[in-house]
Amino acid sequence: PPTLTTVNAYLDKQPYPSEILVVENGSQDLTAVVAQAFAADHPRLRVICETRRGKGLAVRRGMLEAASEYRFICDADLSMPIEHVAKFLPPQIGPYDVAIGSREAPGAHRFNEPAYRHLQGRVFSNLVKWLALPGFEDTQCGFKCFRAIAALDVFQVQQFDGMSFDVEALFIARKRGYRIVEVPIDWFYRSESRVNPLADPLRMLRDILVLR
């Protein structure tokens, strides 16, 4: 509920039309009920219920069903302040097809992250650079923006349903010649993250080897 209230209040103040999509797929709490109750009073919000599970699948569904020119992926924990969305939109950013939030680019800041989680993230990021996406410092940040033409092209063929979907999406985007830029952001560690620090990286490494 705080995330929906915060995002909606921010968009209320913006000069452009906007929508919020919540894609719920297999959560074991009241995510869908809460989101639908909010949508009843806020026409900007649309709730999509998907029976199959996986973060990649949920993001793919949302990116393909969105109706806007700029399609922004946003983790529900708002570990990036929603005000940073402006960094991904004109006039604050130049021409691009895909903009990825970065916790490592010059000007980015991390807050409250345990040292072991940072080390784990950097090891994985370097593996991604070595095996699939040389040149990018942070492919796993949960905040990315796609122009509509790139989103439709990339996510119609993107296949991984799990946590490594964004590496695959960026791999496809680069292969197809889209302009990809990194955007430095402020990022706050949230201890309630659903990422399993042991199992998820191993599954993601397997996917990256398949992609390679």
C-alpha cells in the first residue's frame, strides 16, 4: 500500500499522462486484493493477474501490455526513490532506447547495504560482463526504462521467466542495435527483499551460461 500511494502521488504532480501496472503472479499474500482495492479509487492503476510464476514473466507481461511511449520497470520496494524516474525521461536524458538504473555508475549512491551483499553483487556483475554484456557495470538493478518500440521488440522474444530476465533483455537489445545507457541512481537496501542470496544467483548463472 505505501508504494502505490507514493507512486500515484508522484504521478499526480507530473505534466504527462501515465499509468501504473501491477503484475501479480503467484504471490502468497494479499498483493492482488490490495492492488485491486486501490485501483477501485485510482483509475491510473491497472492490476494484471498472471497464473504462472516468475519475475521475468511478470515483467514481460507488464511491458507488453503497457500503452505508453516510455515503459519503466519498478521494483515494488521502491529501493530507488520514485522521484528518480525523472532521470529516465526527457529532458533530463538524451536520446536512448533502453535506460538502466545503475548503482555503480559515476554519481550513484548506495545506502545501508551490507558489505557481503555488495560483494556478492559485484562478483555476479563481473560474471555478467565477462560472459554476456561487456561494458555495463550494473545489469541487475530493478529499475529500467524502455522506449515502446524497443520494449515490444525485445520482450516479444525474451524467454527467461526468472530473475535473469534483464540480462537476457539487455543482451537482445544490444544484439538488435538499440541505444542503451546507464543512469546513476540513489539506491537503498531493503532487508525484506525476496531474492534468495544463495539459490537465485546460481539459477541466474545457469541462465547466463545458456544465454552465452
